[in-house]
Amino acid sequence: MTKNTLLNIAIIISRIVKVLFVITAIAITSLYIYVQLDNNLFAEKQIMISKPVISNNYFSYFISGSETYQGLEKGENPFTVSQIEALSLFIYYIKILIVLLLSFIALNSFEKIILSVKKLETFSLKNVKRFRKIGFCILILFFLEGYTVIRFEYGMQKAIAFNYSSLIYVLIIFIVAEIFKEGYALQQENELTI
């Protein structure tokens, strides 16, 4: 099955997206370092946690809020880049990197599954483990992306935004892993009878 066009396209797309993940991680790291060294360019940029653009399905839940503390001068905006606490910015930066890393791992496992299908090694224990790895990555992403808190000098913003369709995907992926496990067992049984 080495000439299957669809599999080749899937491999090419997954490799391109993995490169984009790496470029995004480098760009975010550069931006984080720049903001740490000199945040004058972004100092007055307002930060507001809002509903994700992609969450327009029936299985999502979003709530957000903000609160301000005492000591803020009248008319001053507490939610600007210059007001973010360093630890909060660092935690948010690490969260983004972990999201990119987990997405990269899941996509890499998917690419390995496609490559094994191309080699006609579809039903193997390695693919079962790869499907489970993808499922666990998506499950961790569900919780990691679901809760956001950004602390400022004079306030904080928080949001809870769960996209429950991710849980359905995880369930489907774990079921597919079990199907592949049964397929592997049947393949082994078939090879023993021949």
C-alpha cells in the first residue's frame, strides 16, 4: 500500500503541521523572552479572556469573569500586559508550550500509525499503544485548555471553557485502540493456524 495517495497526503500534512507547531513554539518563546526583557511595546495592550472562536458547537461550555483589587487609580486599566504578574505570565507560557507538545506527540503518533498502515502492519500492539497515547494526549489537553487564570497586579481574569466533543473523540480513540487490539489478536491466531 505504498502508493496510496490519501495516506501520503495525510503524512505530508502531519509533517507540515508538526513543523508549524515547532515554529509556533519558537515564536511564543521569543515573544515571552522579549516581553520579559522589554515590554514597552505591549505595555498598554489590553488583555481580555474571551470565548474561543472555534467553540461554536453544541458540546461546549464557557464562563469567564474578572475581578479588580483595591489600590488601582481611577481610570487605569488593570488588565494590560505591563500589569501581568511575572509568575502568571510564566505559567501561561508553560501551559501553551505543553499544549503544543501534547499536540505534537499526538500528531506524531498519528503519523506513525499511517506509516505502519502503509507498510501493511496495521494491527500491531505498537498501534494500539499509539492510539492510547493519542487518547491520553487529547484528554490532558481537554483539562489543560479548559481552565485559564491570568493574575495582574490589581486584578485577575479567569475562564472555564470545556469543549465536551473532545471527550467524545477520546472515547472513540480508545474504542479504536481496542478494535486494533482485537485485530492484532485475530491476526496472531490466524498466523498460528496457517
